Amino acid sequence: MLKRKRITSDQAFEALDVYGKIPIRFLDVELEQSLRIADELGIYAYDAYILRCAQRYRSPLVSLDRNLIACAKNMGIQVKEVC
């Protein structure tokens, strides 16, 4: 995002500060199911892992990745749009 001049370095550091305040809980997600999703949708395994996590825990997806958002919507996963 910095390289493409989509945000300034001040904005990046502000985002990092906000991110640091997000409570994070580590959860198990089935890797086998994630690989099935990756294969079915033709996406990277790490993207499929995120989709499976949102699906399993009924959590909305927050992303700037348009393809990931489209996949989530097609899977019936709620998406929080980021502008």
C-alpha cells in the first residue's frame, strides 16, 4: 500500500497502532477443509484458510482483496466493506 502510494507512512503507522489494540484470539481451523475450499475456488490456501475461519466461527470478513470478498460472498459469508 505504501509502495503504490495508496496510503502515507503516517496512515500506515496509525493503522498499525489501531491493529495493536484489537483483541486477538487464536483458533483452530481445519486445514483439510481449507485446502478443499482453495481447490474449489482456485485461490491460495492462506486465503481459503481465512474464508474457512470466517465460515466456521460465523465471523464477518474484513478485507481489501476484491477476489477474497467475492469468494466470501459466494460462500454466504458476511463481509464488512472497507473503503
